[in-house]
Amino acid sequence: MGGFAWVTLATNDSYSLGALVLAHSLRRVGTAHQLAVLITPGVTPSMREKLGAVFDSVTEVNVLDSRDAANLALLARPDLGITFTKLHCWRLTQYDKCCFLDADTLVVQNCDELSEREELSAAPDVGWPDCFNSGVFVFKPSLDTFKSLMDFALQFGSFDGGDQGLLNLYFKDWAHKDISKHLPFIYNMCSTACYSYLPAFKQFGSNAKIVHFIGASKPWICHLDSESRSVQAPGEFNHVKGLLQYWWDVFCQDVHSNLSPAMGIEVEVQVQAGLAGALANLTLGEPRSAEQTALEDQWRRQAWEQGHIDYMGRDSFDNIWKRVQESLGETPAAAPADVAVAIPAAAVAPVPAPAPAPAPAPAPAPAPAPAPAPTPAPTPAPTSAPALASAPVAAPAPVPASPPTPTVTSATPPTSPPVSGPPQPQPSPEALKVDPSPPGTPPVGSPQEAQGSEPLDPNAPVPPKRKGSGPSKGSTSESGSYCSLA
């Protein structure tokens, strides 16, 4: 057969709807090349028939097909089955060259010039521009390349769990080897990038040739008003609402009329049908009937289950509140407002004001070394002076003339008792006076000499004389003369 072909993949009926719109968008821009689609067992027979009416080639692939020797090795890694499904495009050897397009892309201008690009040509990914986005890429079918990719995948896997991570690892020199393999962004304009860089989209968006609705929100999930045929764009698609409306225009004009009501649907009180079956039973351009409303409710329910909620449209709070009022037959009573209770000011504990942060204290300057304190002169402990009338006080020893000694000017008693201990008796000033006249020499052998400095008590009793103790020859009298003892 040879030549160039546009290739896409449909794994179920929902993605088959995207594949059908993609095929018709290619026909609308007047492509001169073949259209091929890869499908999996998840696509129903009715949908396969519709695909066959638009695509030139419909090929079923099964990654885990045990009849294929190349797929036997995949049984050890069943988690990579979905990843490897896209790799089957390298087995389309009936074509010389192909361009793969994800089923969530939309061609808005003719881009047959991509047939002149070489393998592997792709546009940068908006999340990491050194990697290419695998939603649109030019490749050359080859069984050798397919086998090499399979072996590489089994050995290294995918860093993101999908085909994009695997292909970027395999074609690792794409970022720097050949700039001619870098497709301009207009060949894979991601809808999320339009939102993140809105000024650039307003400036260059009209040049886009292929639009890629990446992410979980797909065009066939968005709500369509069947009567007006206008789409209610969710928040992430609000800036590309015109392109989203074009997708639905292609669907309503080229796809919807070819869908069969027999696509496994059953319209009763409860609608049990897939998304494709629900869309097949839509009546476009006419007032809604009971069945039409039930189908749209089923459609919206499926969108809710997939996390696509129209917060700005039918699922807004105002519409939900209106539906609640209609179901109850009356407006629900509003909750009573909170009653403000006056609390005495005294009962309210004052909230302490936060203490100001202490200012950092300046570093203390080094103090000079303290001068040594003068040694105080020892103060004589006060003693109890005896009565001077009974015994004279000994005269002080003569002091040599040189060197002179300091003179004591006064002996003033302390004005307050010591801090600790019982108070001591203070001598009178008269007792501290010194008599300058020398005292008489006490008699030798007197009681004062024998007893030291203690005075003789005149009232003390005199001991009796011992027998034979009278004065003898050579003795002296009591006047103090020496005597001898026999």
C-alpha cells in the first residue's frame, strides 16, 4: 500500500467518539492521506462498524494475546499492557510513514506537511520541554523497531507509567540531536497551556493546526444543550470554548447522525447505557422530551462519576438550591441567626497584652580591676575592766624616742552592738583613763605576786596557823623581810 497515514487509538466506545470526531476533522480540512485506527476488545461491535465507515483501516490489537510470540514476554509485566498498546502502531508496515494522533486531538487546519518529517518528530511537552509530548508524533513503521521497543520496555519500563515516558527514554537524543525533529507548538497545542499562557494564546492561537485536549476533562464529557447545541465549557476549557464548540459542531453534524440507538442502551425509568449510547439517543434541535431529559441526566451522572462537575452551569449552587426547593415544594426555613449574649465586662478575663520583646542589653564594658581594700586596723575586743580602787594598774613600759609610734587619739566605743551574738558590756569612759603615776612595788611573796594580777580581797578569811608554824630563829616579821625554814 505504502504512502502516509494518520493513525489513532480507541480503547473503548467513549474514546471511539473522539476518534470519530478526529477522523471527520481530518476530512474537513481536506487531507490527502489515509486514516487508520487501532482498537482493543473494549470497543463494541456497533462502534467498530461506525469506525469502519470513516477510517480506511481498522486494526484490533491485544497486548496480552498469547498467540503473538512477541507478546509472550509481556505476561511478566501485565501492568504495562495499556502502555504497550500504542506501540502497536509500529506494526502498521503497510505504510511507509505515519503520524500518530491521540483520540482527544482535533485538527483545525490542514497539516499534510507533517508527512515530510522524519522519525521521531514531535512537539515539546509543556510540563518539561526537554521531553516531547506523545500525543502527536511522526514515526516510521518497522517490526524491528517494534521488537526493540518491547525489549527496552521490559528492561527499563516507563518513568511516568505511560507511553510518553517510555518513548522519551527510547528516543533519548530527541532534545539535542536534530532540531528539525522538533515540531512547532501549533501542531500540538495543549489546552492547559492556553490557560497558563493566555497572552500567547491570544496572539498565536489562531495559527494552531492541531488542538490537544489533555487531562481528565475530555470534550465528550462536557455538557451539551441538545436544544441549542451549545456546549457549557468547564473552567479549564473556558478560554478555548470556541475550539470546544467546534468539536461539538463536528460531532453533531458528522457523528451523531451515524450513531445507532442499538448501542446497548435501554431507555426506561432508569437509563442504563454507555456514553456513546446516551449520545446516540439525543434529539438535537428540538425541545426536550421526558426520554431526552432522562438521557441527559444519565449523561451528567456519568460525568459526575468521573469527577467532571459543571460548577458554573447546571451544577452551580443556585441551580441545586432551586432543585431542592422544587423537590420539597417550599423554601426551606433558614437557620436562626445566632443570638448575641451580652457578657459583663467584669466576667470577661482581660486578654493580657503581649509583653514587648526585651531589647537586647548592650554588652557590659570590662570593669577595671578593683583596688585592694585597705587592711583595717585590728580593733581590741572590749574587756571587762576590774575596779581600779583596790589595785593599781601597772605602768606601761618606757617607749624609745625613735622611731615614733602613732598616738591613739580616742577609744570611742561602738555606737551599735555587733550584728550577731549577745551584746557585750561597754566600759565607762572613766575606766579607760590611765593614771600617769607609777604604782608602788608590791611586796615580794605577797598573795598578789603568787596569784598573778588578781587583787587581794581584804574580807577573805585568814587561815589558822599550823602547829609549829610560828616565827623561828632568823625569820622575818610580816613586814616583808626574808626568813628561813627549818
